[in-house]
Amino acid sequence: MADENGHPEVSEMELGKVMAALADPLRRRVITELVGDDDGAERTCMSFELGVTKSTLTHHFRVLREAGLVFQVDRGNSRKVTLRRPELNERFPGLLDLIANES
């Protein structure tokens, strides 16, 4: 069962939802940038400079969160996002390597 913020458990992560989330070029760009960051690195949603409205940004990060790709936490007046690297490597071995090597 997903937690109160919509983060699914590892066993609940579905390949279809993950692939649907990654089908969007902006969401895939977010994940690609996170894959390149240090393990456990936290970033604000605005740091990705996607060039979309705040409501669209919120939508994209909700899709990523509900698919299980990212973990979001409130930090005062902003939300921080981290890649769920260990969980993704456990559930979908090799997926992050494919994303990192996408040309």
C-alpha cells in the first residue's frame, strides 16, 4: 500500500506505470538528471528548469512519485525530490543503466 504521500512500496511498483511515466520526455529528463547525481542527492523540483507552469510541474512530479521513480518530501516551503535508486535497482535491475546510457 502506498504511503500517505503516494509513494508505492517496492512490491507495488508496476513496470507499466514506470514506463508510462518515462514515456514523457520532460519526466525522463528529470530521471536522467537524477541518475547522474550522487546517490541520495536531494533537489528541488524547480532545479530541473523544465520551462513549464507550476501546476504542470506538480503534475509531472506526481506521476513520477506515484510510479515509484522518485521520493518527495516537504522541507519547509519547498519539496525535495530524490531518485529511488535502491528500490528501482531491486525491482527493475538494469533500468537505470538504460536510462543513463540513452542517447
